[in-house]
Amino acid sequence: MGRIINEAKANEGKCNCQRIGRTDSPKDILCWSKGIIGTMTDEQEEKYCKEKNIKPATDGMKKRLILTTAMHNAKQRYKGEGIDKWIELVSDELKTLESKAKIESMGM
């Protein structure tokens, strides 16, 4: 959720976005704008983004999203067994996500 620090600038309606999914719908893009700190929620995008400059996600952004997803998934399975178990779970999740990404890139 973006934090509004300057309502007037936020209302100018020009947003920069990165596509992280397959479409340009709010659920598939991350947007930010002057007057707002951080990326916006879907509701904020609808309110403040009258004009969107949408670009594909950079390789760095894709890597961060994969790592964040892996850590989230590992957290669901983690039971407080120590750092070695945590690293193992994150590693397993990364392998799974990388395999899915390769399959999707082949059009399957």
C-alpha cells in the first residue's frame, strides 16, 4: 500500500508501472506515482492513475518477485525448526518456481 504524502501530486494522475503478470489489469502491474511512497494497491491505482506508463518488469524485479514468493511459500511450511530448515524450504520453493517459469516460457 502506497503512503500518500502529497495528495495534490498524487491526483495529477500520471503513474509509472511495471507489468508483473500477463495483463495490464491492476492485479498484474505494480504502479507508483509522485506524491505517494511505495507501490499502490489496486484501489489506489484506480483512484490515482488516470494515465499509466506500463513497462515490462526488469530482470531484477522478476528475481525479487520470485524470491519474495519463495519466502512467502516457505513461511507457510516453516515450523520454527531452525535456520538450516528455513534455508532448505526457501531453496525448495525457488527450485519449484524456477521450474514453473521454464515451463511457462516454453508455452506449456
